[in-house]
Amino acid sequence: MGKLSLTQFLTLDGVCQAPGGPDEDTSDGFDLGGWTVPYWDEDFGRFITEVFDRPAAFLLGRRTYEIFAGYWPGMTDPADPVASKLNSLPKYVASTTLGKADWAGTTILGGDVVKEVTALKERTDGELQMHGSGGLARSLMAHDLIDTLHLLVFPVVLGRGRRLFADGAEPTAFRHADARTTGAGVAIHTYELAGRPEYGTYETD
């Protein structure tokens, strides 16, 4: 059975919308896209290369899939660690509205997302990777289906935009597994699913 990991870019106030460019996702009038770009450096690139060394397959939400499919098929350099994996490995897109998927190696998961992803994990040998796909991630985290979180926290506050952890998220505990900081100040934290939170009190008799 495979493990499902999520790599997600976040601002200090938890926004995950449109990290890669101003036109990436303007839904709800969001006009602050591209906030990760000033922080890209060698340390950042090195981490991304490490992540893309590991996948057996990819799972994406519809919006992220359409963004990726509009760019990565045109990147054909076999030495590119991201493009080579995205273009060659199986890709699964969870969507009930996507009519077709022309990117080679893509399968649409159009049914019950929890059942579909549970079955996908069971038949995957290795790491199933999610990138972005915040809406899908929230749905899967509510059912403890994401095993590992790689949260890249950028030193910027936006004040608006969609957030990964919205009000009403399922209370969940994680184990902190790794941390590093890039030269540009991006804090990269890895967390492993640990179950339900424990609670206590600082009051003493």
C-alpha cells in the first residue's frame, strides 16, 4: 500500500492560493498571485528535486491539474527532475466536472473521492504525491488519507485568499519529522500523520 504526501506552499497567514503567478488562480477576485516567486533560490530548488526523486504517481485536484497540464507537457528536457516525472508517471485527477484529460498518462477519478483515493493508495506501490490541490487536500485530510505534509511557509502575509486549513477542519495531530530553512527564508516543515490531538491543562491544584 502506498503513502500519500502533500507538498503545499503557504503564506504566514495560511494562504495557498495562486502561489506561482498572477493569473494562476484569480477566483473570488484574488489578485495577489505569484507570491512565491521572489523566494526561489538554490535551496528551494534542491528541496523540490528531492521531492520529485520519490514519486510513483501523482494525485491532483482539477484546478491544479489544469494548471500543470497547461505547462509541463511542453517541458521536454529529460534532465528536468520535475518535468521528467510529471510527464512519464501516472497521474490521477479527482474531479466530477472534468470531461477529458489529454495529458498522457492521466486517469480521471470521477466518483466518491474518499473511496477512489483509498483504493488508489491500496494499489500504489510507493509514494503517491499531491502538489497544491488545496480543496482536494482538505477533503482527504478530513478522512486521514494524507500521510505526510510538506509545508513550505513563505515569509509573507497576504490577508486574503483560500487557506489550506479552513474553519471546521478535522482536529488532527501530526508528528514533526523534518525542518530546514532556505537562504531566502522559506521554512520547510515535514509532518507525519499521528491521529487525534491530545488535550490537557496547565492548571495545578
